Amino acid sequence: MRELFEDITKIVIMSDMDGTLLNSEKKITEKDRQAIEKFVSLGGKFTVSTGRTLESFEQYRKMLDLRIPVIMYNGGIIYDYQTEKILYAEYLPDSARKITSELLEAMPSTGGEILKTDRTYVFRNNYYQQRHTDICGISPVYADLQEITDDGWLKVLFAMSPEEIPVMEEIIAGKDYKEVDFVKSSEIFIEMLPHNISKGSAVGEYRKLSGMEDCTFIAIGDFDNDREMIQTADIGVCPANAQESVKAVADIVLENTNNTGAVSELIEYVIEKCNEKNGKKTVK
């Protein structure tokens, strides 16, 4: 069996953003930022795996100084900021428009958006969709569903009240949408993704990238859309604020939440394990 903590330069930590690396104010705490900086200075590899878009992630990119590719759109793409190139992408099928239209007809109060690499396109605004726009800090294009071109749909996000989420899930369960998958990404969002595409499937593609083939992948996340990533990684981790369903599949449940430095706690654990493996004393 491969020694997981033998070489810190072979360890990749992949962190979810919202609810994990970002606190309740959608900020990266100084504690977590310093821990990431320390981990990278020791040779470790740190990146994020998020449902966010290129546009909504921009506000955090320079702050994190990421040196390896990121997973975005809940596994839809792997993007390299160093070369400004998409290394891997999976798009929704042409039937996504028809499926979206059917779900909107079934639940007229639902808001939503289509996410492409270039922009975010809001096809129906409501209170919960507006919250998403505000949280992400983006300027979307507002357009009727039929006006949005078919090319490059990475995912469709449906926004609604927490009480409406189970209703939407029941409607979806009653359909035969074999060519797409759905995942609950927060208490007010359900997302449509290409079939078999998730943060977990993207981890599998990430392992194929040059220089990543023999790395140890440690993934941390808090919500349903992180479960497959946590299960696919060599070590799956979640913060104390994670959903119970996520805690059930994680190898490690941290003591800290996203507000109190969960990512920092994970990094300290990894550094300590690497030092133990190599007979070094951990300096905190």
C-alpha cells in the first residue's frame, strides 16, 4: 500500500469553498489563509473543488495564489489559471433545455440560471436566485430560457425556498432523466449536471494530469455535492458543520467548523503526520 504521508510534495489537498473554506460571511479566515501558505511553502499542493464559476471565484483567486488547476462547476471543468486553459470539461446534453423547461412548468415559482464558462445566464429571477447572484458577486445576463444559446451549458442551477426543495426532488424522481444528474448543493439550490459528472468524477480526471499521477488526494467538503469527492479521495474529510450524510462517509470529521478554521486544522494534521513519518518534530 502506498505510504500516504511519506512525501508532503505528493499531497494534494482539495477544499470545497462555501461552507468549508469560506466562513459564514463568505470570507477566508486569516487562520486558514496562513495555514494554506505554510502548507504550500513546505511543498504541499493546495487547490479548490467548487460549484462556483470562473467569474464568481475571481474574488478569491489572487488571495489563495493557487499554483495548480482547480475543479469548478461541481466537476464540470478543470481549469488551469497558470495557462488560462480548460484542461477538462463535460457539458450538458442538448436535452437540458427541454428538461429545464419542464421543471419550470412544474414549479413556476422556481428561479434559476445556466452556467457557461463565459457568463452566468439568469432565465428566471426570484428572491433565492437573487441571493445567489449577490453571494457570488457577479453581474449575470438576464434572458428568457429560449434566448440562451445551446453551446457550452456546464450546469443549470434551480433556486427555491427550503420548503420547495423536497417538492422539486420528488418531481425529478418521477421523471426519466437518464442523461443528466441532479444534486442538492445547498438548502435552497438543486443543480443539474451531465450524467455521472460530479466533484468525485473530476478527482478521477485530476489524477490523470501531468505530475498528479502518484499523488495522495485529501478532499474536504461539507454538503451533498461534496460526498462523491470525499469518497473518491484517498482521505475524505469534513468540517464539524458538515451534513450528517457527509460525516457518515468521511474518514475524518474535524473538530472545527468553517467559521473556526477547519481547513487550518486539516493542514496541521497533514503536516504533523508527514513529520511523524519522517521522524521530524512538528513546529506550530
